[in-house]
Amino acid sequence: MLGATTRKAAADRGVLFSGERGDAVTYTDLSVSIPPDAIRQPGSVQWPKTVPGNPATDFVALRADPIERATVPA
């Protein structure tokens, strides 16, 4: 999925963005696992019980790559 924010990048790579405002909009290409056999209520998220999470049972960020605005489709 495509993420867009005006938040400043966080120093911790696992956090991605801080609560601070950034100077411009930044974009991130995200890949998130959605557990295929999970029993859950719509709109709920099954957070991992331990880190790293298991993509077979938990919602897990698999990839988060920053992308340049010029490469974002209009």
C-alpha cells in the first residue's frame, strides 16, 4: 500500500515516523501481511504477541520502502 505523511522520519527504523511535523510530504511503499485464516472482527488488527510477528497469524509489516514523489502514480 502507499503511505503518505507530513510527519518527520523517526530515528528508530522500526517506528518509521515521529510525532513531529516534517518539511514536506513523504511517501512509503508498504507491504503488510494479513493473516489468511484469522478469525477476527472486521476492522480489528491481530497484533503480534512477540516480535517479530508471524505473518501466518499476525498483521506484520513485511516491507517499508521510502519512494520519491516522482515515482508515485498520479
